[in-house]
Amino acid sequence: MILDLHTHSIASDDGRAKVVNYCQWIQKKSLPIDGFVLTEHRQFDDANDYRALEDQFGILILKASEVETEYGHVLVFGVNEDLKASFDFADIRNPLAMVIEEAKRCGAVAVPCHPGRPKVGMCAHWETKGAVDGVEIVETLNGGSREGENEEALAYAERFGWKKIGGSDSHIVSHIGRCATKFEDEIRDMDGLITALNDGIFEAILP
């Protein structure tokens, strides 16, 4: 099963894509992805329900979040009420160690994204501020990365033995599916995604 684990809709302040348009684009272009995860910036989107679109297009649509830390941006999968109460998703200086620890405590998974990107990626901060315990998965294929950024992320993942995911980081419709993650088992909901991420049987791919 192939999922784009990093996308943004108009619910994000810099997103220009409606979710229905993502679905239409995937269908129109016959993109080889089975679904995508909406990782809206500094929030969890409680307001929107996409189950009707899932049924209409036969595409899995899940919701997560992209939060900000002093080590860069982090995707958080499996957001629940306990996790939302544990720290301020809108804060741009959350401690990375705290986000990882609280995510794990609440049954979620925290994944540093575009770690090779200057300022908002983890790698540069890793060298200047030191290592952080608890990192297990990082995004090594990001569709919005510039030359060398994904390569740096991959080098760190190989160096430290981190597992690897891929996501388009799409903010416009035509960018969805540029990078993705391939899972061995079928995933039907967020619980299934969390289980798959914890099991570690997946790979970052260019569909």
C-alpha cells in the first residue's frame, strides 16, 4: 500500500489545495498512491470530515499534524485528545524531545520532516545543539526539498539507523504523490498506520 504521508490543504495557512481537488487529481492522473495524510501546520484539523470523499474516490484520507520545534518541523501521526492537551501545537518553539516523548506516551508517532532543510530541518540543529533521544523515523524523501536536502536526510538516517518515510509536502494539487511511503500491509485507518510505523516494515519511495 502506498501513502503520501505529508500533504497540506487550505486548512494550512500556506496551503492552496482543496482536499476534493487532491482526490480528483489522483484519479485524473492515475497516480499510483492509495491515499494521503493531511499534516496541517501547527494544528490538528478537527473541523473537517473526509469520509464521504474516501467513499467517493476510493482513497484513504487521514489527518495528522506538522508541529514546530527548536530542532525543526515534525510530523505527528495519531493525534488524540491526550496529545492535544499535552503541548501547544501552535507554539513554534516546542522542545523536540518533549514532542517525541509526549507522542509516544499518547500512542502517537513523531517523525522529523525534511530534516536536511536549513533552519526548519533537524540535521543542522543536531550538529549545533546535540543529539536528541527518541528519534526513530525521519522523512528522507520530501517532494519540496532542494538539491542535497534529501541526500543529507538519508545520510543521517543511515548513520543513526533511523527508519525512512516519504511524503510530497504538497501545498498545491499537482505536487501530491511526488514522494510517498510503501507499506507491506493494507492500512485502513490511523490506528493501522500507527501500527505499521511502529512495526517498521515500510520504505520511502518515488512512486
